[in-house]
Amino acid sequence: MFLHPEKQEAQVGAASFIEALADLGMEARVSPHDMHRLEGRISRGRLSALERDTPAELAVVFGGDGTILRAASWGLPHGVPVLGVNLGHVGFLAELEPSDIDTLPLAVAERRYTVEERLVLDIVVRHGDEERWRSPAINEVSLEKLARERMLTVLLSIDGRPLSRWSCDGVLVSTPTGSTAYGFSAGGPVIWPDVQAMLVVPLSAHALFNRPLVLSPGSTVHLDQPEEGPHGILWCDGHSSHELQPGEQVTVTQSADRMKIARLSEQPFTTRLVKKFALPVQGWGRH
């Protein structure tokens, strides 16, 4: 289990969920970062910490998409699906709203969920043949400028062929999952999550060719900067970062791992999109 670090309703919901699972003969383990938040709240069941190699069937998250991404990063190498209870604002990755929490323990105990898989990015930074940094990205990786007053120069290459050089605030490479996050805010298209694709979005690029690009999932994206700089910083899903040094090249490919999301109902993505963005569709008789 993973909890939003600040929201009281996450602690209340998680404590209730742990006690209900204990009544059903199941054990819940909590992220070590969240253990102290639940101390004194559990009257039934045992509160124990989730270790790195603890075998797990499901990761349940009480929080928004940021907390779900944290849980999903833990679950990636273990192949553990994530089920989120939305305590955030939009919550595209969450399955349940707080009002549905009472139904969750029995649904988990009876395994009444399906699992969908999402494309994940693998980001590698190299200097020549030396690998200097690596990280997965579930939503996106962004190359951004460090100094507000200085733009970046970035050369984008696809599958070993140079495509365009931009003077820009940065470049974003996103999964379909991330197309409703930073990619959407940056002007990129919404990509349905079952589409296998990669999205490239230049950020405030001063160039005629500055439109978002939708690539094959098997593409290899290279981002290069001139030796003399200025050099940017990489952010993966907003929490893992690496400050680029002269001569370093960024390579983005699809990962062998897949993010697994547990779903309790077959809700079409179109319905989620309308609900989360409050899109104006009311008043049309056929709907």
C-alpha cells in the first residue's frame, strides 16, 4: 500500500482498508515512508513494512496520480499491478473514488479485477560508450532548461537519423499514459492508452517545424545538445532527475517492462476522458 504523504483521508481510508483485509484473512504491507502515518490508527490486523523484495499480489494506492506513479515505479520490476483510489484532482490512473472505498476490500480478496498493461519508456544517458544514468518513465521524460533566461539547443534524431534542431525551453517524450499529463499541458494530442506509440513534444520551440510527433513504439529517440551548452536537466515522471553534462546523449526507447493497472470495471477511456475533464456532452439525445 502507498499513501499520499499529506492527505488525512488517505490515512483514514488506508487504515479502514487494512482492518477490513485483516477480517478477510489477508495481510497488507505499507511503504516504509508511510508506516509512521498509520501508527496508532490500526486497531485490527498487523501493520508491517513493505520490503524491496516482498512478494505482493497488488499495490493499492490512496492518493492522486503522483502517488500512483510512485507505486507503479516500485511495481514495475516486480510485475505488480496498481489499483488507485483517487484523492487527487484529475486522477486519470485511479480506479475508484473515495465513496467506493467500502467495496474495495472484498473486491481485492475475491480478485474481482482485470489488469491492463501500459507502455513504459527506458531512458539512458551515455557519454560515448559509458552509461551514466538510467531510469524508467511511466508518463514522460522531459529535457528542460536549467536557467530561465537561456534557451536550450536540442537536436532530435529518430532511429539514428537527425530530424530537427530546436531552440526551445525543452523537449518532452511521452507514453500514451502521459499524453493526458504534461504532454497534454504542452499542447500534445491525447492518445488512447491501448495505442502503442511514443509522443515527442517540443516545448516553446522557436522553429517552423515545432508540432508534436507520434512515433512507432519501436522507435529510438536521441536528444543531443552542443558541447558548449547550455545544458538541461532530465526529469522522469517529475521525481527522478539527472543534470546533463557536456558530451552526454539521451536515448529513449520503450522498456521491456509494462505498467500494470488493475481495473474493477470496464469503463471506456472516452468515458474517463469526459468525466475527468468535465467535457460538455450533455444535451445530446443520443448520448
